[in-house]
Amino acid sequence: MIQSMTGYGKSIVQLPTKKITIELKSLNSKSLDMNVRIPSFYKEKELPLRTLVAKSLVRGKIDVSLFVEVTGEETSTKINTAVVKEYMKQLQQIAPEVSDAKCIEMAMRLPDTARAERAEIDETEWAAIETHLKEAIANIVAYRVDEGKVLETEFLQRTTNISNLLDEVIAVDPERISGVKERLQKGIADLKEKVDENRFEQELVYYIEKYDITEEKVRLSNHLDYFAASLNSDDSNGKKLGFIAQEMGREINTIGSKSNYAPMQKLVVQMKDELEKIKEQLLNVL
């Protein structure tokens, strides 16, 4: 089952004194490109967080965000009382007429009047965050799977279209070969020359072999079957599907170069158009 690289997942952790919102966003990318935005307080947990996300999401341009909203009486910033008192003392010496309230207001605007206390991360709190991170990952994976189902329907429709066009190519192929024979015979008749029939048959065989597309038709049909089978595999491998699409393109191009017949070339152009639409969507497959 294929997955899209486009997805969104969210989970909210409600703790006694804070609310933490975890958001995951994912877009297509050739490799894993992860951007993590978390409060500095949790920075030491960034590496295990990245590892957990990378293991589950594998590939894509991924944005991981943790938003913290304090809901209780908790703060890591404390007033530096000794510094404030010293500032007030100096201010009163400079301007004795200034009131204490005004003096405090002025002192609090000066440097080092507040300090941030670095507390250790509560492991119970982090365990709750990690649980909800896994929930957000599960949500984004579910989103990717749903998007993958839409892509799978699109791919099956496009490959069916190519298969139908290939059937039309096979149907017009005898007309094309007859046309080759007629052109050769007309060309010889225009020369008004007697022709060695054996030599003519040899040249005819040469041209028919040169324009023969039997192998290309068989290989393209096999590639279409392999592509459909790969869509139903247990894992999602967009790169593998991309390689198969490249092989399909080679066979279609070869049929086009050998066709030398307008009705068949028209069908080849339609097959190329369907294949390009497949390749565009494959950029979104995990």
C-alpha cells in the first residue's frame, strides 16, 4: 500500500500547569528533511524526538513543532531581589525625592533584575509528551495512507489508459507493416526496373525487422503489470515505482521512434501524456 508524503498530524498534551500542542506537517522531498521547533527547555530531548519521527515517517520535508501554553502558576523566571535592592539604593542616592514605587519601576528596567532558573526536565512530563508525539505520528501516517489511496486510484486509471492505448497500437500494427510493404513496392515500381524477387524479400524482411515492435510491446505490458503489483506491496516505495515508470517511458519512446506511421505515433503521444501524469504524482509517493 502506497503512502503520500503529504500529511498532517496533531496531538495536545494537557499537563497540570501547561498545555503542549504537537504538530507534524509533511511535504514531498527526495530525502528526509526535518525541521524541529521546540522550546529551549526541551532542547536536550531534540535528538530522541528526531529519531522517533524519522523512524516512522522515513522521507519527506517534515516540520515538527511543540507549542507550550502555561495554564498554571508556574514560571522559571525569578526576580533577583539583591540586584533590585542595590539598584534602588543607588537611585535614591541620585534622586532622594523619587518615591519607592517609582524607584522600583525604574530599577526593574535595568539589567539582571530577573533570572531564569534552569530546572531539570520532569521525565514523567516528557513521557506524556512522547506518548502524544506518537499519537501525532499515527495521525500523520493515517493521513498519508488516505492520500496514498487517492494516488493509487489515479495511477491505476493512468496505467489502464496506457494499456488500452497499447492494445490500439497492437491493433493498427498490421496496417503499418502493410504500409511499409506497399511503399517499398511502389518505390520499386516507380523505378521501372526489374527486381530480383529474392533480393526484394530480403530487403523487406530487413525493414520489417527494423520497424518490428513486438519486444517493446511485450516489455511495456510487463512493466504495466509490475507497476500495478508494486502498488499492492506491503511497503510504500515511490523510488521503485519511479524506476518502473522510467522503463515504461523507454519502451514507449522506442515504439514511437520505430512506428513511422501517423495513427500509431498519435497513440504513442497519448501514452506519453498519461505517463507524464504518473511521473508528476510519483513525486508525492513515499
